[in-house]
Amino acid sequence: MSNAEQPILPRVKPAFDQDPHRVREISERNLEAAIGREVRNFRRQLGMTVADVANATGLSIGMLSKIENGNTSPSLTTLQVLSHAFSVPVTAFFRSYEERREAQHVKAGEHIEIERRGTRAGHQYNLLGHIGSNSSGVTVEPYLITLTTESDTFPAFQHEGLELLYMLEGEVDYRHGDRIYSLKPGDSLFFDADAPHGPENLVKLPARYLSVISYPQG
């Protein structure tokens, strides 16, 4: 069969485990999941492994794994045993279940201008919102960054976490590690922020892009 006769295969979309349109219901064990998150958080704060907790409490590793994953409803006796092991009150395991889920609405022109490492290079940072400690275990910092004729190139940012850039206006040659990416309106760049990165060449100004940085809490 010639190249011209080769059948065109349909493009396969990547599959993700999480469905953003899925609606949670009470039957999904929300309480068990909340308790499991707290047990895992307390264990990690103390630097304990699941085996360490099992040895300290007499609970099996399998049972502890089910509790942390929200796959079982622990008895009050079990929670009391865990509370002694972690030196916390039993009520601490229910904290995230009653925790308020925050949202922030920032109107146009009302975002907060802050100073970050690139500010001295003439980069303007506007923080679009901030939610502190939350049940996800992740901190996210969304910024609107503006570069003008007064801005310098600065390809030496380096910090923990992941970062997503989305270009809104202008053109910038952006360096990540040893590669350079030409970013134009509508382009995005998603990368490990532990590698040196930043604008290498300001092609068309003014330039504006969204920067969303995420990293583990604590």
C-alpha cells in the first residue's frame, strides 16, 4: 500500500483519571476521605512511615492504608488509638471535613502588585489571588506579569514546584534550562521550575502573560 493509500487513524486524546465535571455525592465517603487526609498529614508531620504507626498502635498496615485512602470508616476506638499515637485530640481528624472551601474573586484592576525576585529587573507582578492552608496540600500562586521597555531580560529564576505560563500579549523568547521557546499570544509553557528559567529576549512589548506556580504546602 502506497503512502497515499495509508488510512488516517483518528487522533487519540489523552485520558486523565480526574473528571472535572463530576459532582461529588455523600455516598462517596467524603467523611472517610477527610479523616484519611488528616491521618496522613499527622503521620507525615511526625516523619513516621505507615509501618511506624502500625508498630505504635497495633493496627495493621493494611488497615492504616485503607484509612488514609478513605476506603474504610474507622471506629471511634481506632481514632482514639491514633490520636494517642499522634498526640492530637480525636476532633482533629474531622477538621478538614468541616473546613470552609475558599474562593477569591479579583475584579479587573484590583489585583495586588507585589515584589518578587524579578521586580528589580522591571518585571511587574500582580497577584491574582491567594489561598493559604487547604485540604489539597498544594499552594498555588497565580500572577499577571507585565514586561515593558523598562524591563530587562532575566533568565535566571529558579524555585521549587511547577509553573504554567500563558501568553496574553506581546512576544517573548523564554528560556527553560538549555532550551528557548518563542511565546506569542495564545501560547503556553508548562515546566519544572527547579531549572533556571525566564525571559531571554523581549521581542515585542508590552508583553503580558499569566504565571501559575504550584508547590507542596510547607
